[in-house]
Amino acid sequence: MKKAVKIAIGLVAVALIVVFAVAMVGKLSEQDTTMMRVGQIEMREFDIAPKVPGRIEWVKFDEGDVISAGDQVFKVTDREIRAKVAQAAGAVESASAQLDMVKEGARSETIMMAEQKFLADKSQFELAERTFKRMQSLHNEGLISTQEFDGIEYKFKAAKAAMEASRSQYDMAKKGARSQEKRMASGQVNRASQAMEEAKAYLDETIVCSPWSGIVSKRYVDIGELVATGYPVISIVDTTDAWAELNLPAQELEKIKIGMVISGRVYGLGTTEKFRVASFSAMADFANWRSTSDKSTFDVRSFTVKLVPLRKHIPSLRPGMTVCFDLNNLK
């Protein structure tokens, strides 16, 4: 009787072991067929940097703050640039006055003075001319020496040259500046005006506004720090432009197609979202996946899969969150 009981107990134990083994094999088989792949959330990120170097005067936003397009973000000190604007304004005023003077020509007083000098030199010339003619007759008759006549002739020619010079000065005063001088003066005004516009443009750049809406992901500088041109002050992420990146070897890539919708669980939110496969791109050579279970196998290229969520805005979604995708039973 005892022997029969022992046999029965042994058979039960064997049966339990068999059942357990079958259950484990089924579970292992189920695990083998499960293809859970993990990706990461990415978002479009922008750096906001100054165009002009300087010291940071104020920053209105900090990490985690929401920014709208057009909001003033920070200011660079503008004392030096304001001085340059003032200098440029003075140059414009000076050049404009010079142009006006050239366009208006000589003053009436200057023209009158040139006319009076011309008339005076003309009178001197007429006197010298009459004297020269009388002395020439006397010289021809031999009443005066050649040396004395030469002195009178020199005075005549000098008076004539002085009169012609005065005439030219008088004509120039009446005509005003030449066309070349007017163009040159106009060019100086334009040059000074453009220099002032440049200085004003740099002054406008001391207050930097955000061209995008988003959330501040990083703040790099504090008030009072010096920044160079192009050095980022803050970075923002556009939460409406998010996607997930999933890296897969080529043989697993065969399971999905562009345009396919896949569900993924977002860890950190505790929700399951639907993603549309947007694109594939080959990863760099150093990131290729290599099979090591069989020496006869070959390298398999790895790809980055971009998946865009169907919902445009997912509250509290942030870059770096993990997304788990089940690649089984894809349609």
C-alpha cells in the first residue's frame, strides 16, 4: 500500500514538472516573439544669441518659462552704440550742410567782392594799356629808352593778367559749384546717412526678441556677463514640433513602412500615443549593428526611424523622454 502511494506521488510530481516545463517553454516562446524597441523623444530646438557683443543688462526668461514669438528675451548694454548713432547723426548734419552750400553757390557778398575786384583790376588794366600805347609811340620816336619801355610793357602785361584772373573768379562765383562737386557732396550725405542707418540697426539689435514660440530649455548666461556675437544666451524648444527617434537594424526595418501608424508608450507621461512613421535615414558607419552569433554573417546597416505623433500638442511632453514600441502584429 505504501509502495502504491509512493508511486502515485511520484507520478503527480512528474506531471507537475511536465506542466511547469510546458508553461515555461510557452512563456519563453512568447518572449521570443515579442519585439519591444525603445526610442527617444526629440524636439526642434533653437538658440537665441545676440548680433552685437556686449554685457547682458537683463534677461526676462529662465529655464521652463514659456516664450511667445516676438517676446523680448534679453538686452545687451547699448551705451557705446548710442554714442556711435550720435556720431553718425553729426556726420549727416555736416554733410547735408556742405551739400546745401554747394547747391546754393557763393554768397551774394562773395559775388559782389569778386565783381568789385574785377572792376578794380579792369581799371588798372585800362590805365596800363593807355600808358603802354603812349610810351610805345615815344619809344618808336626814340624819346624814351628801351629799358624804360620794357618796364612799362611789363606793368601792362601784369595788369592784363590780374584782370583776367579777377574775371575768372567773378565768373566762377556767379556760376557756383561744378556738377562734380555737387555729386561729391551728395555722395558724402548718402554715405553719412547709411552709416547712421547701420548704427541704428545695431542699436535695435541690443534688445533681442524671440522669433519662435516654445519653452526655455537652457539658460547659459546671467546678468552682467559678457557675450560675444552669436553666443547663445538661451535655448528654446518648440513643443509642437516633436518626434520620436528609433534605431533599428535593417532586418527589423522590414516590419515597418513609411506612413504606418504605430502605438508607443511614453514613459514619463504614462500614456500611449500613436505615431506615424515619417522617414528612414541610415546611421553613421560607426553605429552599424553587427551580428556576432555566426562568423559567416555579414554587417547589417542600422537606420534611424523618425516617428511623428498624431497629436500636435501633447501636454508635458519633453525631449529625452523614452518611448517603447511593440513591433509585433503591425499592420
